[in-house]
Amino acid sequence: MSGSLQDQLLKAGLADKKQAQKAKKDRHKQVKAKQKNKKTVIENEAKIAAERALAAKQEKDRKLAEQRREVTQQKDIKAQVINLIKVNVQPKNNGDVALNFTHNNVVKRLYVSQRTYKDVTQARLAVVSYRENEYELVPLPVADKIQTRMPEAVIYIADSAVDNRSQADGDDDWYADYEIPDDLVW
């Protein structure tokens, strides 16, 4: 008895041709449905992978755009600082008084006039730089604006030590009402 089960059932008379054809169609439909499901699963996986790749690309592009925007913003800030310095630069008057200040742990020296030196030490002028080893003097309000934008450009602003000395002199004023004894005058 060789042959398929279907052939054997037909020969034995247990099934007729209609039932055999119906069974064959049902099997064919099941095979087609399985193939279609596999195709759908593969298509869904491909779609999910494509969506992930697109999301990763968008994230990468967003980060790159953010970096570009940051670089552009830094360039704009530097251009603003350079403009502030160029517009508000004060003359050094190339005098004979040495103005010493430190920049990167190195003592630097500018020769200025006596009046300019006094303005710097009284915190009316500040030393700023936007290029290596080039120093300019600008008024204190401008230096404050520069410091908010680019702190490394402000090199030297006089301390409030001068203010403290003037306050200390003010503290000594209450002694002014007393006379100095003759034996203490040198």
C-alpha cells in the first residue's frame, strides 16, 4: 500500500473526491496563511528597524546642530567683546610709569602716563585683552560687560584695597580733633 493517505481513503471508499479536494484546498490555505504571516512579521521587523535608524539619525543631527549653534554663539560673543574693546579703548599715553599686572602667572608691564596709572589703580580703568600679549585699557563699566560675556578677556581690575585704605583714613579722622603733644613731633 503505497501512496498518500488520501489515495488510500479514496480506494477504500471512506472518502469521496469532493472531500479530498476540500481538504487539499484547506491545506493550501493554511500554507499560504503561514507564508503571509512570516512576510508580515519580516515587514514589521524591517519597519521597526527603519524607525530606530531614523530616530538615531535625528538624535545625531540634533546634537550636531546644537554643537554648531554653540560654536556660532561663542564666535558671536567673541566678536561682541572685540567690538566693545575697540570702541571703548582708552589711550595708554605711553608714559614713563610702569603698570604691573599678572596674566597667566606672569608679571606683565605697560608703560602709561601718571593720570592713566591713577585711573587704573583707582579701578576706573581695567586691563583687557582679546589677543595674546596685546593689552588695552577700557572703562570699568565696559570691563564689567566684557566680564559677563567672556571672563578670560578681563586681565586686571584694581582691588578694593584702595577703597579700604581710604576707609581706614576715614577711621583715623576722629583723632584729628586732638592736638599732638610737642614732645611727640619728630
